[in-house]
Amino acid sequence: MPLLSPSRLLDTLADFVRRHPRLFVLTGAGCSTDSGIPDYRDANGAWKRPQPVRYHEFVGSELTRRRYWARSLLGWPTFASARPNLAHLALARLESAEFIHQMVTQNVDSLHQQAGSRRVIDLHGRLGTVVCLNCPHDVPREAFQHILAANNPTFATLAATVAPDGDADLEAAEFSRFQIPDCPRCGGILKPAVVFFGESVPKPRVERACQRLSQADALLVIGSSLTVWSGYRFCKQAAASGQPIAAINLGHTRADAELALKVDLPCGPALRGLLERLRLLVDF
């Protein structure tokens, strides 16, 4: 693809949207970084930090679960206080103008819904709920936060650096002393209602998203490197169906070779520029 100026790129993006008014939008961590939620990968798609806990580690090791919840106790307040940024608000505006047929997000922060978007599939779940792996019991994460803090007053006062998705860097603590409750209904393991690395996205969720993509005019990726298959699968489906793919993302994506348009700009400013060109810019 030829190199274009930022202004020309946005002109081309607006033309792409006008020609494909029923968009399937896939969003990733780059949409939420301006809300203070760190992302996992750099511009080349490489890890910025140690990889997050994997599903089999969480369910197979009590010490791993203690470590996870200790770090989450300190990371949750910042995550919970995050608010929608320009990218989220712009996407809600595009939906209200009927340019978005369906949005699928890889994020677990619910910021799209807070911004006003309604056609959202949370591909990886939502961090705001804790579920039992053995029975239907669930509890709001905010209520679980109070339980964790009450059980671990010493840990609750520790300082830690915020990490992605409600995590925090806390390496020197004695995690074996951290107390986590079992499910009050059945005694089972409690886990955030999100898809961990190494865990499969629920099949009905994937099937619904794929069906919605099949009804769309084009795929627009925003703020995702597409490194993991759970998101990249939609690019493979779109390419196989002859649906054009555009992306707004700083740096490399796994689908670069399949893109009809790449906008290598920050999500918020790029979407603001798109709204301007579509004459949809209101209160931004």
C-alpha cells in the first residue's frame, strides 16, 4: 500500500466507511490505553511484560490463584475507575449513526458499553463479574474486592504498579499468606468471568460473532495487533468471504498482508478525524 499523509489516510478511511456502511468492528487494547488501562504488546506485537497467568495454571495451582487475586486486589481500583475515552465515544457515535452493524471487543473493561455502544459482543468476557467454575454462583467484582480486602488487610495497603486488565506488579509479597474465599454455595474455585490465555472462547459466543460478520459489508479492526487467534479468526473469515478489511492500529498487525487499508495512527485521534469527515462530530 502506498504511503499516505495522516490527513489523506483519514480521507481514505472515511471513503472506506461510506462504501461499507454495515461495519463489523473488532476492537483491542489500543482502544483503552487512553483510559489508563495498559496494553500487553508493543508496536511489533511483542510482549511488553511477563505473560499473564494461563488458565491451566490458575485452575491447577492454589498458589497461582493466591498470587492472581493478591495482584488483582491492588490493580482493580484503577481498572474500575477507568472511563471511556475519545475512541469509545467515537465508536458509540458511529453506532448511533448506523455505521456499525456489530462490534466485537477483545477488551474486558466494558468501556464500550459505558460510552453508549449497544451492539457489543464481549469476546473475552467482562472483568466486572466473578464466577464459580463448579456452579452458577456469581458475584460482582466490586463486592468481591471488599471480601478480598477484609480477608487480607496487610496486602490491601501495599503499593504496586498498575498492569493490564486489573493486574498489578507485586513480586516481593508472600503470596502463600493471601486468603481467597471459595464459592459460598458449593466450595468451588472462583474466577473472573473472562477468558484467560490458554482458555477457549465459549463456542456460542464465537458462532454469534461469526454469523454477524457474515452479514456485514466489511471488517474494521481498531487497536489490536491481532496476535491471538481469537481475534485474528475474523480477519481470516472476512478474507475468505471477500470482505475488505481495514485497520486503525499503531504498529504491526498479524493481518497486515490482508488489509485493504492500514491507518497507523492512535485510535482516538483517528476516529475523531473519521467523525469529522463523516460530519458526525458532536461534543468531542
